Amino acid sequence: MIKLIYATTNKSKIDIMQKSLEALDIEILSLNDVSTSKLSKIEENGSSPLENARIKALAYYNALGLPLFSCDSGLYIDGLDENRQPGINVRGPCDHMSDEEAITYYSALANEMGGSMVAQYKNAICLILSNEKIYEYMGDDIASEPFIITGKPHKKRNECFPIDSLSVHINSDRYYLDMEDMQYTTAFAAGFKDFFCRTLKPA
């Protein structure tokens, strides 16, 4: 079995990745399982999800010296001016809003655009197995499916994922929080699985 550190402490992200890769012979550890005391705060100053994934992966690999990967994502909204696109700053221009502040912000933005807007998360990954084996990817198959952000928040909350409370499935017009399988977070599972199959395949 291959052990890889997922460079995050976010339990929800770890759970999603473990579910995506459950058919593979990979054990996913997190930063909670290793000591990061020697690592100072990482400044994620990239201009894209892929750049930020690379920045985090290199910083953690240089500190730990262990095989690991980092992921990052950006939110992109159809019809929104480029200078207002959330992109990597999902929690606002300074990326600092609380969950409730983010819900208020995006519901107001949806209402500004007529009550709803179509959005998509674009995801990126950087996997470092050694100094010579670094793999990066940001393809459509690891992006979320397009979904609706509505101006009417759901009463439920998903900690660390505030936009879930505003997310509606395009075809069924149902809140994802009312669906047993939140498809917009699991649609990319096959893409991540293929990525690891390609990069971890024996030479």
C-alpha cells in the first residue's frame, strides 16, 4: 500500500479525497498525522489554483521530505466580470470571510444577477513523490460539475464549505444539501482516481 500525505487539515476535504480514491491501494494521511512545527505559515500568493497547489506542495515536501500532494480550487461564475470573479479567493477579495459572511456575500451577488448564477469549481493538484518526480494537473475531469448559486440560502450548514448552503443542482433544481450524494463535490472522483493511476503506475 502506498502512503501519501494530503497537505491539509480540513477533515471534509480529506473525507472527500478518501472516498474518491477508496478503490486504489493508497492510504491517505493528513497534516494532522505528521509534525509541521518547523514549517512557518505558507503564503499562497499564486494567481491560479495550480500555482497555489504547487506552492503548498513544495513547502510541505521541503519541510517533511515525505511523498505528499496538495490541492487547490477556484470558483468561477458565468457572466460575472473578470475583475469580480472569485477565482482562488473564494472567501472574498482578501479571502478572509467567515462561513456566514461568505453565504451573505454570495447570496447577495446571486440576487444582483437575477436570483441565481451558474458556477463551477476548477480544481488543481500537485503530487510530489521525490525531487525528480513532481506531477501537476488541472483538467476538466477534476473540476466540479456546473451548478447554481442561488440567492436563497438553505437552513443547513456544511462547516468550511459555506457555498454548499447556496448550491443547487442544475437539472433537478434541488439543493445539494437535500441530496444524499452531493454530486458537485463527487463528480471529479474519477478524474482524481485516473490522475493517481497515471502518476503512481510502476515504471
